Amino acid sequence: MAALKPRHLDTQVVVIGAGPVGLMLAGELRLGGADVIVLEQRDAPTTESRASTLHARTMEILDSRGLLDPIGTPPNEPRGHFGGIPLDLTLPGPYPGQWKVPQTRTEEVLQDWAASLGADIRRGHELRTLSVREDHVETEATGPDGTVRLRARYVVGCDGENSTVRALTGAGFPGEDAGREMLRADVAGIDIPARRFERLEKGLAIAACRDGVTRVMVHAFGSAAEPRTREPAFTEIAAAWKRVTGEDISCGTPLWVNSFGDANRQLDHYRDGRVLFAGDAAHQQMPIGGQALNLGLQDAVNLGWKLALHVARKAPEGLLDSYHTERHAVGQRVLANIKAQAMLLLGGPEVEPIRAVFGELLTEEDVRSHLAGTVSGLDIRYDVGQGEGEHPLTGARLPHTALLTGDGPDTTTALLRAGRGLLLDLSGDQDSGAPARATAAPWADRVTTVTATAPADSPFRAGDRVLVRPDGHIVRAGPGTRGLDTALRRWFGPPTAAGAADTSIDKWRNDMGRLIGRTALITGSSRGMGRAAAIRLAREGALVAVHYTSSKEAADEVVATIEKDGGRAFAVRAELGVPGDVHELFLGLEEGLRERTGSTDLNILVNNAGVMGNVTPEETTPDKFDRLFAVNAKAPFFLIQRAEKNMPNGGRIINISSGLTHCANPNEIAYAMTKGAVEQLARHFAKHLGPRNITVNSVAPGITRNGNPVFDIPEAVEQMAQLSAFGRVGEPEDVADVVAFLASDDARWITGSFVDATGGTLLG
Ligand code: NAP
């Protein structure tokens, strides 16, 4: 059989490993607008329930992404342990304690979420090679359809403690090998008493039964970890269980067997240039009390938005490296506490005195809440550089609080759903909040500003302006706006105008990703040039509202085409040129935007929908004339007027005019008049909106192929082609590319302009 030719793929980030950490990271990257491909060696999601504990902080994070609904209300166990010594994990917050969610379910939910956001998850792909180049990485994987070669700007190893990415890059993994181990099995068909960290004479035994399956864990005091290349046999586990408890479980049916040791390792650097690591690939620890999974998921949430901003070339200096600084320190602390726990847990009678002292200390509330804070992840506080006199919440997570916003009741948690930065203006009224909003306006593509009131018993002070990173950590809090600009720059990069001046070119992908994080409405994009512009803007990273009036199927087809290529879009219907048209369109638009981004910001408006006259001057009736004006000129005016409210500074308005404003066609007099009016929109609105860095331009196509049957007549097409200097009719993509340019930061210095996109037709 002839060898299959390798397929080549390009993306911005390739994630290796579709376990919970890789999937969480993929979703976070997509929220930040980055293209991501996930390669996973396994053909199907795991059926093993390795880690099943979600701690309070992880639950809050999942809630902030809307992921708790599919998980439901899992069993909750407020009692945790520290090295087997009971520890009440209850702390203030919406999810105190430990939540029991099988890893299979966590993975399923994260996979559905990441895929729904456009992550390209490819299973059955084994990573073979990895080369790091100056401006990209190249990977080769073998998959079900042969070899896949992938080029990306960054690679992230989320491939567990035996990480292939680590092996291929030769990253050292300093630390200690396992000295002791626990054997564990899920066994059906046995009936033994439940045991909660029972220390017996010969060892430690744990047994818990759920749904007819008993999970047993056992360690014989004094036994050393076996050097293992495969999982232990069930007979070995049954023998150890018998030795320690005296119970015979060998008649049971093992559903899963596994062992884990107290190895303790951590990478020196979570980032090495274009290669990053998260989860167990970055740190290996004994999976006691579910901390490993929680630590990994939180790595992913810390990294996702930073890497997304970085690949969008909007990240401030040092942001990506702060992933290592912040998460390595957290990892180090967790590893140290797990090591202490392993000593308490697996030590024989010689550790009894220290266990007794610990047990006593844990009755002190300060000690209990200190350890509960560490185990639950609720005490994580990053050094965000605010210094002296900082607000007590600076660096900590945004506490879950009910709020009253202009749109009604809300919560701080729900406001994080879009994975964007958040400026919470707690002045409660638009006027007092105006200076903070104005300060943050140039970051509107990265930070959503919400004016709200918090209840008196909330941890906030009235009038606080709280700047929150997408991972939920507060980087600035306090009244007024002092330090707000600095914090915005430090965490979200340069403001839009300065960011746009960054002309660094991504050598191998210089026409893509310019609109990441932007939203666009293109009227009449179910077909023709609007369709082409929708696809082009989505390819550039924008979330696109595909507007149509008569053909839902056509609009759905455009959305599906965009999504197939990993883009994001949704359809919105409204007939233009009739009373209430703009209102109806914006109802659907805002709902679609809010659902997907958590905000109703609209960065780009393309007024493309239009109807032609195709009627002689004599046959032009007042009704026909009015209809042409209503659709082609009046609707765009009021759409701009309405869009102004949703458009952050730096927005783009592009109106599709026609070459007929500059050459004659007696059958299109009224139509040409409407387009003449459209061109006035650019001139006058450009002046009006210039102070907000919003550009307004007209694009005038010449004869451009659309679905009109005339383009199926070769003679007619040939005749029309003669009008262009290039001897062909325009293709919708010819115009879409011009629209994409005007929508990009590259066109920041063009406004009020008439852009001839007629292919030289107007040269005469
Ligand atoms: P097209 O294929 O005719 O498609 C028109 C689009 O506008 C469709 O999506 C249609 O929605 C929508 N639309 C029409 N009337 C509407 C109304 N009353 N309310 C809401 N939506 C409406 O368009 P095109 O040829 O690509 O032209 C796009 C723009 O370029 C127009 O402004 C046109 O005047 C201008 N233009 C075209 C040419 C050319 O040669 N094609 C040349 C110069 C300028 P449905 O799908 O629901 O019907």
C-alpha cells in the first residue's frame, strides 16, 4: 500500500493531551480567541475514574465558565483530611468542601465545552517529533489517517507525568522518585466495611463503596514502592489488603487497578520559549485529596488567557512568563504540603506522635482554616504588584457576590463567563463611573466594564473600582482611578491605538488573527459579498453575526461554514426597511453576543444588505423609490445610530456603496441615489465618531458575482468583464478582503473614505 502523504495543519497553539487539563486549556484559549488544536493519544475519552475530587476553588472556576450546569450538583463532602487526619474544609464561598465528580464526567463536560467554542480536538494522534524554531514549533503525530504535521506558534504539554513533550524537548524533571506507594482498585462484587484512612497495625486501609463498586486503597507500613512499568496485578492488591485488614477481596471483580507513589517532582521552568507545560506534565505529586487534578485545572485557567493574548500580539511584556512565576510558586507550595501529608499518611507507628500533635493543632480554628485554604485552593493570592496600602482583595480571587447592574441582578461569578477582563465599577451609577469607564475604554476589546452596586455585606467597599483578570484574580481594587491605567497596561497590554501600532509581523500567518476578540455584524450576509465578508472576518478571528431576512437555511449554511473552519458565528434575522427593523435586529444581535461573550460589545458593523432597482426611470414608482431608500440608506443610518451604543472605542463601520455613484446606468437612478446617500454616512459619521477612534468608510464594488442567474450566462459575464481593468467580473472575496482590511487595526488611519473596489471599472 502506498504511504499516505502527510497532512499539514497550521494553528496558533497546539495542546498535547486531552485530559481535563488540556481540555480546560483549549476552552480557555478559545475564549481568548486563539486557534487551538489538541492532539490526544487515546482514541476515546478515559473510562477510568482516576481523580474524582473537585475542590472549592475549582468549582468556582467551573461555575464562572458556566460549566456547573452540565455537572449538576455532585455529592459534597465537607470533611477532608490532611495526611489522613480529619480536616473540615468548610470556608466562606459558594462551594465549600470537596465535590465528587468522576473524572470521566469532568472530561466529558470539558470536551463538549472546548469543542463548542471551536477547539479542534483530534484523538488517536500520537506525538512523534517536536522541533522548536525561531518563530514557531513543528510537530509530527501519527493518527488514524496517517501522519499529521502541524505548525503552531506555541505548544503546551498537558500530557501527564510521563509527558512526551518533556521527553522530546529534553526538559529535566528534578525531584524524588517514589519511596512508598499506595495500591488501589475499583472492585465489584465485594462486601467489606467502609474504612476512612484507617491505620491498622500493619498498614493503612481505605474502603468506600459507591453504586456497588468499592474503591480500596492500601499501603503496608514499611513496604517500598515497586519500580513499575505497568499497573499492579489485582492479586497483588488483594494480597496487600489481606495482609493489612485480614479481609479477602480476591473473589471480587477488579474494574480498575492502579498504584501511585509519593514521587515529588517539578519542572524548573513551566515555560521554555515556545514550549509550555501544565498539570502533571509540570509537576508530579502524590494524588492525595485530589489536589493534583485541581492544581492542573488551575494551571490551565492561569495560562489560557495569557497565551491567547500573547498569540493575538496584545499581551504586555512579561505576561506569558507570569504563568511560570505564579503557578510554579503555587505548585511548589502544594508539593511541599503533599510531601508532608505523605509522611503523615504512609509513615508507620513512628509518625504517631507527630500525628497526635497535628490532630491537636487542627482543633485550632486558625490552623484548620489555614490548611483548608491551601487544600481548597481558596487562599491563592498572586503578587500583582500593587504594593503599599493595597486593598485587602488585591491578588485574591474575585469573591462570589450578588450585584445589581443596569441590566438587573447579576453575580460576580457570572460576569466572568466570557473569559474576558472585567472592570467592576461599584460606584453604582453611570455618572460617577464615567472616569473609570473612560480610562478603560481603549481596552474595550479585552476588558468589559460593568457598573453595579454590591450589597453592604459584600467584601467590597462602596465605590470600589475592581479590575479582574479573566482567571478571576483581582489586580486592582479601590476607589477612584488612580493606578487603573497602569494595571490595565500591566495585565492587558497597550491600549487599542498603541496596540494597533505594533507592526510586528507573524511571518507565516500574517493575514490571520487580526480580529481576534472582536465582534462583527454584517447585514445581508446570507449570500453574496456579505457572506464572503462574514467568512473572511471570522477567519480573522472575529465572532460574526450573520444577518439575513428571508433565507434561514442560507444563513445557517454560512454559520456552519465558519464553524467548520474553527470560527465563531451565529445567525440573526430581521427585515430591514420596515418599522422596528433596527430594534428587532439588535434584540437578536445582543442576545447572541451576550450568550457567547458575556457582553453586548460590537466592534465592527458592515452595512452590506441592499436591494437593486433594475427599473427604468419611467417605471420607478414612489413606492419602489421609498423601498430602495428604506433598505439601502435609511436602515444603515439608524443601524449606525444604534450601534454607536454598543461600539467600544476603536470600532469600525463599513458601508457598502456602489461604483454606480461614479458612472451612469439609467436603470439604476434611484438605487445610485441611495448609494450616494450611503457615501454621506461615511463622511459625516467619520467626523462625529473620530474622537472615539471609530472609523467609518465606504466600499464601492463594481459588478460582482452574486447568486444572480445573469452570472450563469457566459456571454453576459464576458460583456460585464470588459468593464473592469482586469477583464473579469469581481468575486465576492475580492470585496470581502477590502472589508477585512478596513476592519483591521491596519486601517486605523483611514476614515470618511471612499474605497474604490470596482477592479478599475471607474477608470473608464
Ligand atoms: P445579494 O447577493 O443580493 O444579497 C443581499 C443580501 O442582503 C442578502 O443577504 C439579503 O438577505 C439581504 N437583504 C436584502 N434586502 C434585505 C432587507 N430588506 N432586509 C434585510 N436583509 C436584506 O447582495 P450582493 O450582490 O452581494 O450585494 C451586497 C451589497 O453590495 C449591496 O448593498 C449591493 O447594493 C452592493 N453592490 C452589489 C454589486 C453587485 O454587483 N453584486 C455591485 C455594487 C454594489 P436574504 O438572504 O434573506 O434575502
